[in-house]
Amino acid sequence: MDLNNILEIFPKLRKAIYEKKFRITMTNHEIQTFQAAGIKRSEQCPHINVYPWDGGLSVHWRHDPQYIICRIYL
């Protein structure tokens, strides 16, 4: 999936650290790990891992570094 399509589906990711990390992952095929404000609630700061996956991204959100709360393949 094209990153611009992802950003159209999830507009809150645009111009945030999410977009920057997604672009790095898709361009360089490098895993990115970071913390950022939550998409639904800005007070949450989940741990986020972004992996290159089959022409797109695999994104894992975690509140506790040991437990994945959401995994999305884009």
C-alpha cells in the first residue's frame, strides 16, 4: 500500500512523527521504534514499532512494552 493512501485513511498521522517513521521504514526498509501521542487520545504515549512488510508496513502499538495491543498490516 502506498504511504499516501495510509495517510488518507488515517489523517491524524500526517505531519506527525508517525509519518516520518513510516516514510523511513518504507524507503529504507528499516525497523523504527518510537513513542508518540495516541491517535485517539493524545494523552496516551504508546510504544510503537514499525516494520517493513510485503510492500507495506506492519505497525504494532503497545502501552506496555511487553504486550501488543494493536497490530495493523498496511
